[in-house]
Amino acid sequence: MPIEYSRIDSPISHTGKALNISEGGLLLYFPEQMDIGQYIRLKLFLSLGSELNTIEVLAEVVWMDIHLDKGWGDYRCGVNFIDVPPEDMIKLKNFLRSLSG
């Protein structure tokens, strides 16, 4: 799933990809290294049938490793959601329900 992200201290957005989504967090692949404990803003693009929903969350990096090699720029990390607006949590729960059904 494609995502956009920005560091909490920067207005510049970047793209990445997400796997293994849950109500509490994500497994992400970034083109750059992140610090554990760092807060990031995420924009997730969730497709539900023919409908595309976007949700925005504040997340904290809780672990980080190199998926391939530093030269490839493929960093894998786990994030926990810190702040998800209630309307976006409903969209996320509906998306997760559609995956399991």
C-alpha cells in the first residue's frame, strides 16, 4: 500500500510503502533511515472496492532495520499509531474488516 510521510519537524513529504497494517500500527518501507522514537506524519491510501480513502495519522517509530542493504536505500521499520482522528479510525477499521472478510 502506498503512503506519504513527513518527519514531524519537516514540511517535506516523501513516499514509501506499507505492509502488515493493523489498528495499532504498520510495517513500513522507507528510502531513508529513521530514528527509533521519532514521530512522523503518515498519509495512508486505503482502497475499499472502487472507493479510495485517505487517512492521516501521527506515528512513532518503534523499531528499524535494513531490509536489503544501505546502498539500496530500503529501510524497514515498525510504527505505532499515536494519534488517529476518530473518523479516520472508522475508515481504517472498515478497511481491515474488508481484508479479513
